[in-house]
Amino acid sequence: MFFRKKKKEDPNKKWYSIGIMTENGLEDGEYEILLDKFLEKVDNAGVITDLVRKEYDKERLEILEQKFDYPVLSSPAFIVSEIVQEDIIRETELLEKKHKWKKFFGFISLAEYLEADHRAIYNFNHAVLYTDSMEEVIHFLNQKSKETFLSNLN
């Protein structure tokens, strides 16, 4: 039996999230198709999530639309945001501080932790691309991956 040597992950690599924004959500089959396309063509997407516009926080959507000058996009639209680890840590600490006793007894649920992660990951202040073109997202993420690779060579 042969084993592949596990590649070491670059500590300077930037990770991005892709939010697939639709009005009513994607069917499982549609989500799986989009997910497979992204995973096969990019290597720096850490999180890919289906976001439902009508259920999403209006203030966060306003930040996104202001940042990108109120674009008119078809459905689905794609939001690419840089994942900032400090934001995830801060959101987790805020959750644990808010629910000190639940944390003490180990009662903070996985769903609550995932919700905190989601708030941090989809902080649209860190959004770098908002488009309805999947090809544009793939090109953008591959370009960012190349930039990281080239900066590590220097």
C-alpha cells in the first residue's frame, strides 16, 4: 500500500468564502453542481454557502450593495469575501462571553458556534467581489492564488 505525503499548507495563503445568493435558495442538486465546479477549479475557497436573500440580514445586504454601488445582478449572484481568522476568533469569544454559564457547562451548541462563524465569514466589509458570473469568480480566485504563490517565491 502506498501513501501520499501530505502537502504542507502555506501559512500565508489567503482563504476566501463564496456566498451563492439567491432569492429563495438553491435546490440540493443545483447547490451540488455549483459546489463541484468551484471545488474542481479553485483551491483557495474555504467555505461555499447558499445564502437566501429574503432571509438575510438587511443591514448586511445594505453594506454589500453600498460597497459595490448597488449592482443589478441576476440569480444566483456570487459574493467572494476574504476570510479573516481574527474575526472568527472574536465572534467565538463574543459568543462564549455572552453565554458564560453555557460555556462553563459545555452547553453551547455546535449550531451556535456555526452561526458565529457564519457572521464572521460573511462579514461583507471584507467582500472583494460581487458578481453574477461564476467564471469571473473562478478567474478572480485563481488570480489571487497565483499572486500568493508568486509573493511566496520572493
